[in-house]
Amino acid sequence: MTVDVVNQQNEKVGSVDLRDEVFGGRIKTDLIHESVVRANAADRRGTHATKTRAMVSGSGKKPWRQKGTGRARVGEVRNPLWRKGGTTFGPQPRSYGYQLPKKVERGALRAALAQKLRDGHVIVVDVLSVGEIKTKAAAAMLSGLGITRGALLVDVKPDDKLALSVRNLEGIRVLPSNQVATRDVMNARRVVLTQAALEKLQDVLG
């Protein structure tokens, strides 16, 4: 299986072979789901908090004696059964992050890239760069590739001028190939890879 390599004017300048072990076979959507859920969980702030009986303001004095009054026994006004008392087993600050096996993460990224490729949403270019740090120059370059909305731009080492130029373009992200995650690929409408980045990813995911 091969894919065309184009320049920034969207003219074909070559082709690159795709490995069957990376982009062939069944796309494992369950791995994609697991990876995206893990990434979303890691982004949760987890700053929620409720007051326990130890944190609620109020006296620690026993309201009445234990026996003989005919009323239910109670130890303090801060107990969770009373109005304005503490909360039992309420949420406390915590991290929702967790790790998946490396094989699962690699398999998920492999499946995500294969899905985008089959959908025709992957563009392979020879180079990704702009001559100057200007949003207009970056927008013109992307327009030449047929990209008018959100896209993920991936290079082995992204061009600094390009990274600065696309900051004001909505939905455009620039990432090095060693930092691309499954969620980044699935959230992008189009994925633009340099030939070097594609070959690097094939070596890592193969």
C-alpha cells in the first residue's frame, strides 16, 4: 500500500510505502476508545471537595445525656445525620489519571492513524514550513493543501516559525511525532504528516 507525497502547493512529488502491520488489518476501535477515555480522565481537575464532620463548624459538645431523655442518642451537632452536619463519603480532591499498557497506547494510535487514512483524511507532505512568522502565510500554506478547518500538523521536529504562525488559527495544532496521541488524531478533521514523521511513526508503531 502506498500513499502520495505532495508539496505545499498540493503537487505530487513522490510516494511512500505503508507497512501492512501498521496500516493494514482490522481497526481496533476498542483500543481507540480506551486511550481517549484515559486521556480525558487525565485532564479532569479533580478539585471537588465536601466537608466531613471534622471540617464542619460547630460544637463538639454532646447536646444531651446519653440515656433517660427519651430522645435518640447523639454525640455532636456536626454529625452527618443532622442538618448542616458533615457529609459522609463525599468527594475529595483526587487525580483521575491512570496508565494503560504501552502496547495498548501504541495499538490505539496505530488504529487511529489507520482509520484516518482509510477515510481519506491524511495528507503526506515533503516539508511543513513557512518563510516568516505570519498567520497569513500559514493560512495560505494550509489553503494550498486544501485545509480550511481544523487539522493536526505533525513533523519530527516542527518548524518554530510554523508553530508560532498557526497559534491564531482555530483548530490547528502542531505536534512533534513523538508526542502525538490517539485523542489528538481523532479530534482532528485532517492529519498532515511530513514524510519523515510518517516514517518515524511507522518505525515506532510497527
